[in-house]
Amino acid sequence: MTFIIALTKPTIDIFDAESVDDFDFHSAYDTLKYEAQGLKTVVTDQADYYDYDPGYPPIIPPRYYHYTVDTIEHGLEYIPYFAGYFHLSGTIACQCPWAFGDAGFFGYQSVFADDIYLYFVTHFTSTSNSGNVESDFSYRIFKNDIGL
Amino acid sequence: MTFTLDLTKKGVDVFDGGLTPNDYLLKLNLNTFKILAKLNYFDLTVSGNPTTFTQSHSFGYAPNFYAFCRFPDGKVAMAGPLSFPYDRDTRVLFTGPSFTPEVDSSNFYFILDKPGANYNVDIALYVFEVEL
């Protein structure tokens, strides 16, 4: 005999349930399970630019190329289901990867994973070769092994 | 009589009046995000620009889904533009491959650009409940 645990939504008789969405919980279906969540700020020292383009002044100003990767160790020893979001501003975040390009300038932010780390990548051009730029990310890690 | 079933995380008092959904392992009235299917694909060769891998399904509607792609550098990327490589030393800005999953009522489509030589990828697909 096979047993299941099934809980329907409050207004649905369990014997009338027809859709998986009628259940708040059903033991036949796996779910995403939280492992960790948090914020990660990646700091780019603009003095450490890796390339320079003189541009075409005064139309396109000189550009410095910046690329920074920072990590967190998730410690799961497999590649987990994960999600990453880049904070465009104090109130707006977008799902990674995020890419923008205009008039010779670009910005690219993304989050990658392997079986040890999450990698937070920020890659952009700016007109400055000094000072720090902070790229803020939010992340979610689930215990689910994606199997890769 | 109305029944409820609330299971809080270890260390959280289920009778605490100020709990948030994240304090519960399971709470009746909060639908769990059920996984209907999970599929993995290995060593798919991207040989055309773009290359589309198609997986049929029988849901009869376009389901909620998410997919990940592992590129030759070993890093797993979320779906979107410029997925590979993550290392800027070999990146060709704004011409790197993008990983674009799509779905309709019959198929999943995994679309990958090939700006240079052929390369192989692995893909993980999650299908969640509820029609898009």
C-alpha cells in the first residue's frame, strides 16, 4: 500500500481536488527547500581597470574597463538551485543576468554557480579610474541539487 | 470546525503571533511551490547559430518553468544574455553566447548562440505547477 500526505486549500474538498494547484501540500511532489539567502556587495576598485579605450571625444569619452568577481561558499558539494538578483538602484532589482549597453558603455552583472561557490560577477565600463563602485546582489540558494 | 496544520522551523514558537511565511516549514493556506518535473540533458552540442534544443511536453499549456545551463568553463548560468564565459579574459563583449529558454503549450525550447566554435553544454530543467 502506498501512503500519501495531501492537504488541499481551505475551500477545496480533498476528494474533489483535480489540479495539483488545489493542494497546499502533496507528498507526491518535491518542492524547493531553502538553504540560504542574503546580500552580497561586490566592490570594484576602479584603479584596477583592465583595459582603457580613448574613445572619440567629445562624442564618446574615454572609458575604463572594470571586472570584479566575488564569491560566497555554499558548502553543499553539489550545484544547488539558485537565484541571483542585481540591485539597479535602492529600490529596483532585476533577475540576473542583467546587461546594458549604450554609446560604447556597458554594464553586465550575473551570478554563476558550481559545486563550491556562487560567483558574483560585475563587469562594466566607466569614465573613472579611481574610487570604488559597489554592486549589490541578492541571492537565494535552495537545497535542491540541480543534477549537473 | 476548521483545521489547520502549521509546522514552524526548529526554534520558532508556532504560537508566536508575529511569524512570517518564512518561519514555517509548512503552513496550510500557503501553497508550496510544487515541482512537477525535473530533467537533465548532458553534452548537447551547439553547432549552429543559434542552436535550438526542443523537449516536448504534454501539459497542454505553457507551464511555469526555469532552466540552468552549464557552459564549458564549468560554471552554471541562469537563463539570459551573455551566459558564457564568466571569465572576462576570454569574453568577447556582447557577442558571448546567450541561453534563452522558451516554452509553449507543446514544447520547451533551449536556444543557444554560437558566436565562435562549437561547444557543449549541460542543461537542467525544472517544471513547476501552474500555467503561465
